[in-house]
Amino acid sequence: MREELKVNLLNMLIPYIGKDNLSDVKWKLEIELSKYEISERCTELAVVTEGKNEAILKRFIASKLAAGRTKRTLEYYRNTLLMFFEKMGKDFDEITADDIRWYLAIRVNKDKVSKTTANNERRNISAFYKWLQVEEVVLKNPMLKVDQMKVNKVQKKAFSDMDIELIRNACRTNKERALVELLISTWCRVSEVAQIQLTDIEGDEILVHGKGEKDRTVYLNAKAKVALQRYLEERKDTNPYLFARAKYAGNVMKMAKGKKRTKEAEWYMHEELVDATGRIEASTIESIVRKIGKRAGVENTHPHRFRRTGATFALRNGMELVTVSKLLGHANIGVTQIYLDISDNELEEAHKKYVR
């Protein structure tokens, strides 16, 4: 067992240490491993009580529902914990800190999820065990011994003025222009855009239903108002949503009865092709924006980047950080600071301007 472990470790280390250093590392590893008794971790003999994990999971989800968590959050809890229980092969109250560390290592190294995803799953598992401890279902919380994974923070970039103009010019329909100008003006999340109803729009204000079921008002600039007006003038249907769903989603071309053949991008102009009540999916909005960005030649074009861009530009133009935070719908101003794409030169200029 010891020799097998040593060989496996050396094979994993070769890409990092090089073959020239392999001999020295081999002997140092031999010395270090000699300090320990080594046996293979085994979970096959673990006894799982049928229905026990499922029952406690239902209680946990019910408690979070009562606490006001959104449907999306509840689904994320459920999916994470179901996968966790399946891989563990143990009852929840038999799982140790070492088990959880092993699970997270498998997720990153074998399942190839990002460290950010693994940390998100770790947070869900931690919430579950914290709840178990508070409810006195378990005496000890194994998550207290499981550290977060260190993730290298990469500064995400806002669009430049040139990027924005290229994206605007790449729009082919009034619907695409309305969507882009809405994102530029309001800094809405993609899920918020998908939920906007026509009755939510009043003048240059839109009531959006934000993350955590928190409503807020966002505002339309002149370009966004004109773009929305032109788009809505083309709509002939009675669907209540700003961006409706197609009745026959997925088809490239559709024949409108008694009319000329209709291009895919223009289906929204024909009432018979629009779903009576359905709204666009967030994933569809993301797909549309990516296609516009590809036509524009702007890399990494996605809806969320418009939020970062709006916040960054506003701060550069003198808007107070607390106001930017409120417009973004952030409960914590620290989250807003992560969004901002502020260069070292801008920080230097700000220091010269304000610090005496």
C-alpha cells in the first residue's frame, strides 16, 4: 500500500517538479511516509439507513423555505446535498471532516469543477450542518474543520466605450437594440430582465424583482426609452412580458400564415408565433447577447458584464459608491466594490484629487 501511494504521488508531482528532481523527491517522500501507518480509505462497508438522508434533507429544505429562501436557492441546496450524499455513501450523521475534504478534492480533481464551484458547494454543505447543530440533530459540526479553497481573484474587466458602440452597431433588430440598451441603462441581472412585465414599466422607471425576492426601481435613459418604444411598436401580441417566449422555440424558420416567410430574429413581430403567456428564459437572453458580441467582435460579451460596466462608468463620473450599490441592488457595499474595474492610474488620480 505504501509503495503504491508513493508511486501515485510521484506521478502526480512530475509535471510540477520535473524528472530531474524526481530522485531527490522520492527519497524525501520515503522518509516522510515512514512516519505513518497507511491504509486505503474504504467506504464500501458503510451502512446507509434507507431514507434517512432524504428525510433530513426534506426537513432542511422546509426550514429554508420558511426562512424565505428563493426557489432557485432551495434547488441549489437540494441538488448539492443529493450529490454529496450519493458520493459519500453514508448517513449524514456518520460523515466526518475527512470525508468532506475528500469529497471536495474529488469534485475539483476528478470531476474538474472550478474551485469557485467547489466553494459554493462547500457553503451549501456548511449551511446544512450548521442547521443540524442548531436543531440539535448532531452535536458536532464537521464543517468547522473544513477550510475554504483558496481561489485566485482575477479582476474582471468592464466594457470600453468602443466595445459598447460596437455592440450597439451589431444589433440587427429593434428587439436586440432594446435588450442591449436596457442592460446598459438599468444594470439589471439577466434573471430580472426575463421577469419584467409591461405593467412594471412606467415612464422612465421599471420595477424589477431582484435577487432574494427584493424589489427595486431601475431607470431608463433616453436611448433605452427610444429603443424600447420602437421594439414595442413592432409587437402585435398580448403577452404580458417585455420579452415574450416564442410559441415554437427551437425552429430556425417559421412560416407566418398568409404572410411571407419570417426570419428567426423577427418572429416576435408576428402574433401567431408568440406564446400567449410565457416569458423568455434567462439562458436565451444570455445566448442572444453572446451572439451580438460575436458579431461585434467583442470578446467575453455576456449580460452580467453590463452591470460591471455601468457601475464602473458611474463611479468614474462621480457617483457615490453607496448610490451605485443601491442601483445594482446589493445589500452589501462590499459586493459592489468587487464589481468595479478601477485602474491604478484612476486610483492615483483620485488620491491626488481628494487626499491633502
